[in-house]
Amino acid sequence: MSETAIELIGINKSFGAVHANRDIHLEVPRGTIHGIIGENGAGKSTLMSILYGFYQADSGEIRIDGKTVTIHTPNDAIAFGIGMVHQHFMLVENFTVLENVMLGAENAALLAGGISDARAELDRLEKEYGLEVDPDAVIEELPVGLQQRVEILKALYRGAEILILDEPTGVLTPAEANHLFRILRQLKEQGKTIVLITHKLREIMAVTDNVSVMRQGTMVATRKTAETTVEELAELMVGRRVLLRVEKGEANPGDVMLSVEGLTVRDSRGVTMVDDVSFNVRAGEIVGIAGVAGNGQSQLIEAITGIRKALSGTALLDGQPIGVTGSADPNELRGRGMAHVPEDRHHMGLVLPFEEYENSILGYHDDKRYISGPFLDMDAIRDDARVKIGKYDIRPDNCRLKTANFSGGNQQKIVLAREMERDPSVLVVAQPTRGVDVGAIEFIHKRIIEMRDQGKAVLLVSVELDEIRSLSDRILVMFAGRVVGERTPEATEGELGLLMAGVESQEAAE
Amino acid sequence: MATPYAKLPAWVDFGLIPFINLLVAFIVAGMVVLLVGESPLHAATLMVKGAFGSGEGVGYTLFYATNFIFTGLAVAVAFHCGLFNIGGEGQAYIAGLGVAVPCLMLDSFLPWPVVFLVAILGSAAIGAAWAFIPAYLQARRGSHIVITTIMFNFIASSVMVYLLVGALKPKGSMAPQTRTFLEGGHLPKLDWLLELFGASIRSTPLNVTFLLALVASAVVWALVWRTKLGYEIRTLGFSPKAARYAGINEAKIIVITMMISGALAGMMALNPIMGDQHRLQLDFVTGAGFVGIAVALMGRSHPAGIIPAAILFGMLYQGGAEISFEMPNISRDMIVIIQGLVILFAGALEHMLRPTVSTLFASMKPSSMTVDGAVAGDN
Amino acid sequence: MEFFGLIFGLNVFDSMLRVSAPLLLACLAGLYSERSGVFDIGLEGKMLAGAFAGASAGYVSGSAWIGLLAAIAASVFLALVHGFASITHRGNQIVSGVAINFIAAGSGVILGQAWFRQGGRTPSLPNEARFNAIDLPFATAISDVPFIGPIYSGLISGHSILVYFAFAMVPITWWILFRTRFGLRLRAVGENPAAVDTAGISVIWLRYRAVIICGALCGVAGAYLSMAQNAGFVKDMSAGRGFIALAALIFAKWRPLNAMFACLLFGYLDAVAIVLQGKEIPFVGHVPVQVFQALPYVLTVILLAGFIGKAIPPKAGGVPYVKER
């Protein structure tokens, strides 16, 4: 048996124009825990999906135990002893633990034999690794931590020697996460090889032997965990990017226009996504919310703009309540001067099959100036759309074209034009430059600063740290649903990176 | 969602591909004709001749088309909101009451225009009411509207049988139907319209409801594409998330859309009852509610497509009747097959040929074929 | 008392069994398909196609069994069309089901007219080409035993073999669903196809198998209509049974044993409606037959509205599976 459990050589994978994995090399020694860390979109999950047979690499070689293998389907991966715990669990919710563990590995056409085998095997695994779980419990009645344990059991039941965990702690409480780490260490002692994908530095430091850092589709470094520091990793992860230069004068903050107090939001599964968040945004300043995607930013924005109900807390728009826990209505808030550029441009900010001019009134479609008698005033709407097209340099300059046919940058300009040209008092902007070309980024950034200089209160959410740093007057960092720190734009990338990875600054200083 | 969004010229997307789908449906239908030992080409000639060869044929074709315009519009309006109203049949059937009751009550002393007006309102109101319950259950309790509207078709049928063998049947009569309406319950024919085109014929059932159907088409077009309500309906139909963002009340729009859909289906009852039979009888809808599904799919839910699609099906109904004289093997049931094939190829399999056409275009013009990664993205 | 004798009479239960057998077959057919995540409102059409093919082949061959095979083949063919549209091409399952209903409704009459020239009917089947009532062993022998005798010989015995098949399919379906590997995977794929896919099982092939079983059972249901209950095919002879079966499936919350009870209930309503025609119900008076006819649909709507329990369909039902990421 080779000492190297997994070896990836020159893996490349593109999706259309996006080069998700670029000439990746990776070696994972047997019986170790190997961390792979990187920001969202760095290509970690793509790489692991290639290893598990979800995708085929465009080029490159995979060696398991020193032997070159081809993995076309999850079945192949399972046969080579690879198991995967997905970020979103692949469990049948109304099945029992036993049924889920057996699914796809039933041993025989009839279940009876398989059931007793599985029961015995679960019993053994429970004894060996302390993976306790009631085999007859129904998945949907189990807490998330136990559901994840079932995923691990599934992999072990199939004889996995290599276990890949994709962001395993995203849904866990700290106590559950610690328990998971204990289990992982135990598995390692039994000779299993573990690959842990995460964006949390603390986890890397706590549990891994080696760590590889990915950035923008490439593997930038591999270190022994004992010989590196969180600072070094944070820097490798974020990279030393040239700060985009944005001409920006001093902020001139005025009255508080938006204030949020003790806001808590749960998602449909009952998981707390926003946890007791409070902050203010003043007229004439840009407040940036930094953080890795999925730390509650989306839910925070949706609650403030009236799209999602909050569990508790209050929010005031220009001193008047928004009604975040009940009565909030996006339309009414728009009327009161709140503009919202949503992060999900394709499904929320725009209706892609609509013609451009139709999208230029989305949310403002009952405004008097667009209505004449019982009808929409098409001339007024189209004239208005043409003016915006000119002012925002939207191309092609044809308001009768389907929105789906515009490029990402121009689609975003359509949304910005709609939201900014209404003279709002508060502008909430989420991921303003996601999927947008460089030329448009500069334009969008300029417009956001102009808004500030006109005395609007701007709340900016972005996972692009550069963007946050170059635009914001104050920076809040969100992690696990909470605001974990406030910094000035002068804060270093390393400092912000640590906060974003859930490492408190005191800890880092030690 | 499922298929990557490959950009094709609009005329391919909205013209060529639907046309090819339709062609495939008719080729398969032709094969069925061949199977029963007749010539598809001869059958097609007979059909076109039967439908358009005489003023009488045209009259019947347009009479049937009138029904299908209403039911096609009904299905289309619901489609725009992302709803599948399979209950047009039942809504039209029960709305027969909204036509027959005013006629029975008013026909002896009021002129037809007044009775017509009341009947229009009556049929629309009852059709809307019959659609309201499934709509409300969908909007408020999440009951699948396809299933509830199917159930409501059957319930409507039971209600109508009950009424027609009971309360609505004149005493002493055996037939399950109302009495024949007097003059006030008869709609004027449109023979003059046909005569304008030089056809001089004996009377056909084509009546003023046809004009009402054209008006309804215009109204639906204006409603869907020119009013705030239509804008909200389409936003919700394309993207519930965008609707929520825009502050559109989802439940309200679902209920209103379904009621409009039900009202349109209901108005279909005017045509056979007041325009032709002059009484309410069992099963007068004869599947027109279901033909509406094929018409809406074929007409791409736009009145400009629905009217020709309805006329095509009117032609199939009328021409099909003509064929059966000369080809005893081919009865009107052939139309039911064609209807099914159109729904299959223009609806369920509408994307089947898209990749092929895309590749074809790609090989002809490589530069025009870019896969829009932004649209093909997640979710 | 005469009233109770009427509605609880042996003959009512006897006809209940006859009426519910095809419902049950179609309902179980739908159960396989919908449990796998493929909605099917084309049960009606598949049944009709089966009825026509069965009667035609039965007449031509003179053999009931060949007729049954033809019925199954025709219905499975339509099921495959549904699979092709909704599994392979990820088309709208409702639209596809509607299409199949029409294609089947038209084809039977057109082909029937072309082949037999009896206005779309098939010729009357001779006895040997039908599934006749069979007497179970000792039916006559114990018919005089009090209580058990009449029930055994009068109610249980004396049905077509297809009736016994339909009721036998209830425990068999239960067993397949909950005791076999195929059943486990079938239930899983209707709830979370991604879980099945990551477990290395083909979602497409699994769903096709479910759809084929659905077709086969609808074929048997159709054969029962034209070769057991009647002696030949007539236009629209399924008369909405496919939709009642769909209602029963919802009513049964997609469970085999419940499906049997739902079909028996709907069958009973049908049987009772016939004996009560023109008769008074105590304290209620005259109840029109249409009330009984509409009752299955009304009950289903009430159930769907969530007023009596909650009918939760398989989670992935109606949604084509697209590999994500």
C-alpha cells in the first residue's frame, strides 16, 4: 500500500468561461487529516466533486493508493473507498437512519438480510468510533449534528477509507462541531484519511495535519499545520491583491437613516441565520458588511427590506419602524425611500424573460407616473427606460430587448438604474459586482460613491473584501449570523480575514 | 431551468421550433391515418376543403373556433401566472347556468342584447366562482391546483346532471335539458359576415359570440401586457422570488388570475347555448375545455397565436366531420388524437428538438452561439 | 331497517368489489409512478388503451390471456411515452399526462373503427376470450353454513381472476415497497433523487422502471374493464375511473393498504348509489344519485385542503431531476 492516499496531478476544470480548477496538484498522505481552505468560489467544492465522480476533469490524473484511476460516477468513487459528506445532506428525510445507511448498499434484492447486516455494522461502528445514533430514528426528527453523523456512517458502511467533508460545520453549533472534530481524530487513529473543506481557519488549526490553500481556482500553497499560522493562511487565502483605486473623498455622515436593533432571523428549517444584530447607517456614509457567503448576510438584507420575516428585533427607516417581524412590505418601504439592489439578480432583481423596459419598473410598477387610466403608460415607461439606458450606458441601448440577452454587467446596471434614480434615502446594495465585467465594476463603484456624496445612507454587502475596503467608510464583519467586529477601511486584509474566518482578534493576538 | 439557455434568434425560438413541433405532431397523426388504411394527404385535402371550401364550412369552422378561443384564453391567462387550469371544462359546463337561467327568466320580455349582456355577466361570474375555490385552496392551503380543478370538473358534471334531470327540466319532458328559449334568448347569426365574403349559404351556427371572442382576445392581450395586474401576473409566473421582491401579493394574484381564467372559460357557454342550441343540455361543452389546453400551448399563450390555433382546431372539428363521410375509418375522434399529439409535442416535449436545432445553428454560424453562463448558473 | 338491509346487503358489497377492482389496479399503478417522483394524470388514458388493446387482441386471438398481454403492452407503451417526455426530456409531467389521455381516447375509437367497423366498438367477446367469474373451492359446499357460507360463496367467491389479482397486489405492493431493495430505492427517489444519485444509483432507470410497472397495472385495469366487467370495448369506457383512482391515491396518502380502503370506499359509494336510486334515506329523504357520484371528488378536495389530515405527496414529485452543482 502506498503511503499516499490521494494524489491529484494537473487537474483542470472549466465551466464555460469560468476556469474553476487550474492545474491543481495535491497529495494527501494516508491516515492524516488534510484541510483545504479558501474563500467562496475558490474551487474547493469543484475539486472534491471531481474526486467523487460528480464531474469529469477536463484534464489531469487522479491516483488513489498510488494507482491511477478514472472516476466517472459516485459509484466508482465508492468502489475506490471514497466517501463524501456533502454540505447539503444527501439524506431521505422520511427514512430511518438504517434505511438511509443501507440505500445503495443493500447487499441483496430483499431487505431482510441487509437490515440485520446494517444493524450489526452500525453497532460495530458505534462501538469503534463512538458514532452513536438510534438506527430506527427518522431523519427529519434528528438534530442536524446527528444527521451529519448519519452521513458519516453512510460512508463508513460502504467501506470508505477516504472521507471528504464539505464545509461540515456550517450547520453545526460549536459544541456539535467540537464533537465532530473528536470523531474525525478517532477516524484518523483508525487509519482513515480525511479531507476537510472549509473556509474557517480555526477549524483548520484545530484538527488538521496539513493544509492546502486555494485561491481563484489554483492551489496556492500547502503547509504543515503545525508550521503555519492563521495570519499566514489568511493572507494566502485572501491574497495580496492590488486594492482597486476608487476616487473617494471624506465621508460626511449626517442623521441615522437606517437603524437595526437586536435583529434575529431564522430560515425555514429553523436554523438561526441572523443572531441579535444591531447597527446604524447614517446619511452620507457607506457601511460595508464583510463576511464569507452564508454567514447570514442574505437573510439580514431580506429582513431589512421586507422580503423575509424576522423572528425578533426592530429596524427603523428614517426613524419610522420597518415592521421586520410582521407588517413589512417591500412596496411600502420603497415608497418611504428604501432602494434595494438584491444579490440574486437573476431571480429576484430581474425577471429575465422580460424586456428591458419591463424590468426598469419592477417594484415601482404602481407608481403614478407609469400609469394612465387602467393601463400602464407604455410611452412613459419606455421613455424613462431609455433615459436610464443613456445615463447608465446600458448596452445594447435597446429597451425592447429581452433582459436575458444583456451581459451580467449591463443587467446589473439595469437594476442599479432602477433603484438609484428614484432618489432614495437609503440604498441597500448586495454583491453589486458579482459576475460583472471589469469596466462595469468601476462604473458601479463610482455610482455608489456618488450616492453617498449626495447624502444617501448606503448599506453595502459583499463577499469581495476588496470591494468592501475600497468603498466603505465603516466595515462590519459578519460571522455565523453575528456581527463580530467593526473596523475602519484602514484595517489590514489579514485582520479582516481573521474576523471573517471566525477568529476573534484577541485570539489572533495571542 | 433544466436546459442550458443557449441563445437562438427569436424567430427560431418563437417561430421555427414551435412550427417544427407542430409539424411532428401532424406527421405522427398522418401515420395514424396511414395505419387505418387511408391516405393522409387525401385526408388533409378533404379536411381543408370541408372546413374552408364552402361558406357553410367556414361558418362551422368559426363557430367551433369561438369555443376554443375562450377556453384557450382561459388556459393561457393561468399559464402566464404559472398555473395550470385543467378545469376549463367544468368551469364552462357550470357556467352554462349563468347563460341559461337569465335566458329562461328574461327571454319572454327582453330583447336579445339585454339578455346577452346579463348572460355574459352571468356566465363569467359563475365560471369565475367555480375557479375560485381551487384558486383559494392553492393560494392559502397549497392544494395542488391541477388536482383540485380536475376534481371540480367531475363535481360540475354531477351538479349539472342533477339540475338537468331535476329542477331545470320542464315538467313532463323526458330529455335532460331546459326548454327551448324564446326569441330573446337567441343570438343573431353572422351569416351576413360570411355573405360579405361572397358566400351565400344556408344558415350556420356562427353567431355574435364569435365577435365577443375576438373582443375577449383583445381584452386579454391588453390585460396581460398593458395593465399593472397583467404585469404582476407575469412577474409572478416567471419568478415568484422577483414578485416577492417587488411587493406583489402572491395569494391575491393567484386568486384573481384563476377567476379571470374561469370567467373566460365560462363565457364559452354562450356560444353553444345562446348561439346555437337555444337551450341548456347535457355535456354541451364536449371537450372544448380540454381543447383549450392544446390551443394555448400551440398559440404560446398569446391571443395572436390562440386565435389561429383555435381556428385550426375549428377546422379539424368541422373538416373532421366532413372526412368521416368519405372516409368512414376516420371519425371526429381523429381530432382527439391530434389534440393529444399537439399537447405532447408542443407542450411536454417542446424542448426535445431544441438541442438539435441549436447544434444545427451552431454549425452554420459558430459566432452566434454562446452559452450564457450567467443564465445557466445555479438554482 | 329495510334501508340498512339495502345499503349493507351482500349484493352491495359484491358489486363494491367489482367496481373497486379496476380502481385499485389504477390506484396502485399511480402509486408506483408517484412514489418514484413522476406524477401521472394519464392513468385514465393508459387504462383506456389497455381496455381497447385487450378487447381487440382477445377477439382476434380468442384468448383472454393474449388479450391481457396486449392490454399490458399498449398501456406500457404509453407509460414509456410519459417517461420519455417527463424523465428523459424533463418535460412537464401534467402536460404529458393530459396528452396521453387524449391520444388514448382518440386512438381506441379510430383503430377500433378501422379494424372492426362497428362504430369504434370492438366486437362482443366470446366467453373463452373473457375473464369470467370463477368459483373458489368449496364455494357451493359451504354456502349453507350460516354467516360464513354466504360471505364466502356469495361475496368472496365468484369474481373474475383479475379481481383477485387486484386485491393480491395490495400486500404484494406493500411487500415490494417496504421489504425489497427496489422498493427502498423507489421510495427514496421520490423523496430525494439527489440522495439516490450520490449513493451511486441511476435515478433515470429507477424512474423508468416505476413508470413501466405503472403502465402494466393500468393495462390490467383496462383489460378488466373490457374483458371481465364487459365483453368488449366501447368509447370512453373508463369513464373517469383513472381520475377517481388518482383521487383515491391522494386519499390513501400514497400507501398501499390505504389505497385499498380508499378504493373500496369509492367503490362502495358507487354500489350504494345504484341500490338507493329512487329510494328514501331515513331522516334525510331523497338523496340524488349525483351526490354519491360526486362524493369521491368532494372528499378528495376536502382532504387536499387539509381539513381531514394532510396529504403530503412524495417530496420530489412532479420535479424533473437535474444533476446539480
